[in-house]
Amino acid sequence: MLVAALYDVHGNLPAIEAVLAEPDVRAAELIVVGGDCVAGPQPRETLERLLALGDRARFVRGNADRETVESRDAPSRDDEIGAATHWVAQQLSGGQLDFLAALPLTTVVEVDGLGEVLFCHATPRDDEVIFTRLTPEERMRELLAGVEQRIVVCGHTHVQVDREVAGVRVVNAGSVGLPYEGGPGAYWALLGPDVEHRRTEYDVDAAAADFADKGPDGDGSWFTSTLLEAPTAEHASETFERMARGE
């Protein structure tokens, strides 16, 4: 089975449309949507597009998916992330929110040439615990304790990674909709018979212009500022490591 791992779409419809048009994605028998698919400027339209894939798509839960559901009936917070999360929840239908609420934390797929692959959003046991290309191996061993599969595919930190820890190959597929790679594009991974990191070009400037009024109080800068000025992989990884240490 050929599998496309599409993570962290973040409500970026032009980005996911570009990736879904890729020949290798069109040829894939399965598309794993690896969490955080709606937390962005076009949540309803993006989820509709992904659900239209039908049985070709399999979803796992991301922390932003969970937080969006949790904010459904809660008052909007004053901080930027809280206000944006509440705004995203208000754009979704009740059925879409119920779909997100029911998503599993992990899924396992048999991939040609790779065997069983475990897909999760952040770690196999939690949807928001941070690890990066810089995380010490001892910490990685703790996070992967009990994992039976030899390959784990994740996302969450928006940086593509491929490293081995204690015999487990850990792959971060990158982010389709909001990458932290220091350059534009939609980042994803193709599995079978090996693992390949991919990047798809699309018109990021045009997308950002369209997103300008999509957000709380008609302001889309909460999303477009990072989309247009993405941090480098090195800077993002160092920042996430400090967060993981509580600094």
C-alpha cells in the first residue's frame, strides 16, 4: 500500500488542494490526515475537502482539533490563540465538530516495504507532547516506550524529521498548511516502499491575501504572519525544545 501522510493542514485550503493534485498523492491508496486539519483560515472548507476523500482518508486527532472541539461552547479567550481557536470552532458545523471529537489518537497501517507503521499527531500517547530533531535520545526513548512498530510518523512541530531512536524510525511528515521550514510550500511525506519527504509549491502570497480577513474580528494576521514569514527549521526546533523544558 502506498500512503501519503498529510499533517498539520491548518485550514489552508489552497495548500491541501495543491498536495492532493500531486500525482503520487492521487496514486496513493490511503491518505493519513495526521491532525490539526482545521485550525486555520478555512476550517469548514478544508474539512469538507478532506472528508470528500471518503474511504481513501484516515484521520488521527491533533491537539488543535481537540482544542477546537473544547472551545465549541466556551467563551472566547482574550489571548490570540484562544480567540482564533474559538473563531475556528464557530465556523464549523455541529456534525464537523462531532467528527473531530471522535477522532482516534493513533492508527496503524501496513505499508508496502515498511510493514506496520504507527501514525500519531505528536507522540503515540499524547497529542501535544513536544519532541524535535534536537530532543535527547533518552527523552525520545521515554516517549516511545511500549511502541511495537518500527516506524512512527508524527507531526505537531511543523518541521520534517527522519531519525532513529532505539531501533524505531521516527518521521515527522512536516506541515502542509503552516510549515516551519524557512521557505514557502506545503510539506508532507510519502510512504512505500520507503519514506520520502516531499514539498509541493503553491501560490502562498495569493493564499495569504485571501486569508487576510479570515479570523477573529475579520483579521487573518494570526495566521498569515507566520505563513508569510515562516521560521527556519533550526529556529523552530530550538524554540520547541525550550518550550518542552519549560523555559
